Amino acid sequence: MSKEIQITFIVLGIIALILLIFALVYAIIAYRKIGIVAKKTDYLVEDLTYKSEMLMPTVEVLVKLSKYSDKFDNYLNENANFVYDFLNKQKIKFKAKNNKQQTKKLSTDPKKTK
């Protein structure tokens, strides 16, 4: 081989070595960034898990309340006439009680009797 070819191979080898060094540095930086993203993702998943564990009792209570409200709604729909009659009776009793209290107040009030 001639000297020119040897020099060409040496120069190409040095260029390839420099490119390999840049590729390795880039790969190291990329793997560090991937590690940072993976760690942040892990923190996010852990935080969401913790918050979901904190919210779970609240969700369970809301589910129970919605079941009770559904049962109450069904009961009212089935017994609508009974509830209407019961409320009317209570309203009449309440009015009668208020009238008695007002008449008692008027009879005991010294300003009204004079």
C-alpha cells in the first residue's frame, strides 16, 4: 500500500473515532434524560395512586348516598299518594298548632287585652 492510502485510512479512522465519541456522548446524555423522565413518570404514578387512595373513601360515601337517594326516590314514586296525604295532614296539624299558639299569645299579651 502506498503512503497516501495509509494516510487516508488513518484520517478516516480518526474521523470515525471522533464520530464514535460524539455518538457515545449523545447516547449517555439521552439515557440520562430517559432516566429522568422515567423517574418523573414513577413519581407521577405514585402521586396519583396516593391521591386515589385518599379519594376512595369519599367515592364510596358518594356511591352509598346515591344508592340511598335512589331508594328514597323509588319509595316516594311508589307511595306518592300516601306521602301527599301525610304531608297535607302534617300541614293542617301545623296550621292548627300555630293558630293555637297565636291565640294563646294574643290572650296573654297585656297590650292586646286593653
